[in-house]
Amino acid sequence: MQKERKINILGQEYDFIITTAKEDQKLTDFSGYHDGTINKIVIRAADDYNPHQNAIADYDVDFKRTIRHELIHAFFEQSGLPGYSENEQLVDWFATQMPKILEVVNEVEGL
């Protein structure tokens, strides 16, 4: 079960992959990762979590937050801000707050 597609991040093509830990061993310890050296983002499928190994109550919420988190890493790197990309606290803040920010932006028709 692997879903792969190409996405464009600030003019750079990225492989965006949703897969299982069985198919990508790096996902054994992580929900996802970004590899800027080869423009690749890999996300662990929401249905690939083991509730006995993961202390996550809602896998769908974590899945979507992980997607946002890894995309933000890529946007920082493609913006020439690799130091920001390495700041997990900053990346997590954006990943968590993005839906709230977009809600307000849409409310005031800011897009």
C-alpha cells in the first residue's frame, strides 16, 4: 500500500509518498520525514499505526498534522531558510496553527 505523487513546492518537484513502516523502515520510529537532498516527503499511512505501540488517540489528526509538518520543512528549505527548517519547535507550531490561521484568513477573504 503505497501512494505516490509529485507535488510542487516553490518551483521544486517533490515526491510525496504515503506508505507503511514495512515498506519504508524509517517510518518504524517516525510518523513522517522530509529529505531535502532528494526532494522527498514520506508520510506513514494513518491505518499503519499500532495502537499498542503508539500513544496516539486519533491517528487521522496525527496523520494530517504530520503532512503539514513535513511540508513546512520543505517550504522553509525551498525559501532559503534551512535553519528554520531544522527548528522542530517552530515547524510544529506552524503545523499545529496552520488550520486555525487558514480559517481566519478564509473568514476575512484573505486569499
